[in-house]
Amino acid sequence: MVVARSAAVVTILLAQCWSLQAHLAVWTKAMYGQDRPNINSNMAVQPLRDYTLKEWWWHGAMDDKPDAHEVFKLPAGGSASMEIADNKAFTSMGAHGMYPNPRKAPVPWNNTDNGWGNMHAVHRQDVAGCALGIAYKDKPEDVKPEDFAIFSVVHDCPARQLQSFEIPDLPKCPNGRCQCSWFWIHKSIGGTDQMYMTPFVCNVTNAKSTKKVGKAIPPVKCDTDPSKCVVGAKQPMYWMQKEGNNMFEPGHYAPTYSNAYNYKDGAQKDIFENGHAAGKKSTTKTKKKSKRGYKNRLD
């Protein structure tokens, strides 16, 4: 009777998870905002849009820190795998765990009906790319938005529940820890214009390089004019907020972690100190609203 009741509870919880599917985050015990007591949590996946800097920065989870010993390892010159899901239940941290073959993208492409999340891409070619950024600060309170530098990009992410990211030859972190974050902006055709951020504690292992990561600046759209491409360390793209934006594309024209903004697929090997070339932009803290408005599409 107890076993049957437990199974029924798990079934109900997973059914609730299914109904909440819509958005995504990376999941690790080193992340901020774990919502530890809740095995059915989707707090970390909530999209960011129309928030003040204080509201959206660090996904609002600065005070929900991971345990002191939890650090996500980034092997310099190697690769690291991260779990992606719309709910803690569908990760190694939850009751259900990952689905079979987590490194494979859905075939045929299902988008919303794959069990672990919505990639906001109606067609396979609409997947817009996700990225990892690093800030060389050991305390999260010391990190500012401009401190992050994107060091790894996967153009066809999110598409797999377990995603591998290539790591460049990064230098060691101060006091054995840096601050990292996962970033994602889906194409506007895939739903409401918004952005995603999952911060976590990280450390570069097997670090032998003495090269420092350069000061990152915002990217510039340059797919029609390569002379405008920013070469060198690039910031994450902060977009569609009331404050803190560094990207000002209008609604329905989402910036993406793609070649269009000179984010190459794989490890970003141009991020080390050697200056920048081509386009330059500065960050402001006011929101530039589109004349087209922010009409919701497919959420």
C-alpha cells in the first residue's frame, strides 16, 4: 500500500511537471536558485523580460547559493557536459532523472513533446544557440553584467538534454572558483521575446595558460557586413529588460548566439587579451522599446 501510494505521488508530480513545460535552464548542484526542498521545481527556468536590473540579474537568485563545496568543473582545453531541462524532476537532481539517450536531439523534431522541455523552435533549423560565460570573480556579489565573457557556444542548442560544451585554454580561477552562467535567447518565431540565464559556481581545472581573458564588449550584428563583427571577448547579450540592456534589437528580431553576431560554434578562442577589432558598443541601462510593440506569439 505504501509503495503504491508513493508511486501515485510521483506520477502526480510528474504530471504537474509536464503541464509546466515551457522554458529551460541548465541544472547542476553548483547552480544558484536550486530551490532545494522542491524536487518538482521550475523556478530556474523562468524567462527574463521587462525586469529591472535588480530583478533579472543573477536570475534573482543571488541569495540562493549552492553548497560551499559544490563547484562545476571546466577542464581547460577539454569539454564539459551540462543537463538542460524545464524542471528539476527531469534531471539527475530530480525524481524522474534524464530520459534515455540524453545526448541525442529528438528525431523527428518534436520541439514541445519530447518529455524534458520546449526548445522554442518550431523547426529544427530555428534553434538559435546557447552559450556559457565566465567572470573571474570568486564572489557573486562582485560580478557586474559586463564582467562576463562568453567562452563556449553551441549553435544548435538547446536540442539535447545533456549538452557538451567545448572549453578554451582558460587560465585558473581566483581562490579556486569563478562565476559562470548559461545564456540563451531563442528566435522570435519560437515564442515571446525574452532571455534566459542560469548562474553557477565554476572552476577551471588543469589550467596551464597564463593568458588573461580580455575585457568583453557587446557583440554587433554583422551577417550582412563582416567588417562590423566584434573580434575578441564578447559579453552575453542582455535584451528586452527595463534596465541593463546591451542589445537593442526591436521586438521580433531576437539577437542570437550565432555567426550573425560573430559567436563561433565551439570554444571561443579569441577571448584572450589582445584588444578588439571592428564594431564597438556601450552598455546603457534604459530599455529601447520597439515601435512594433511586444506582442506575444507562441509561448
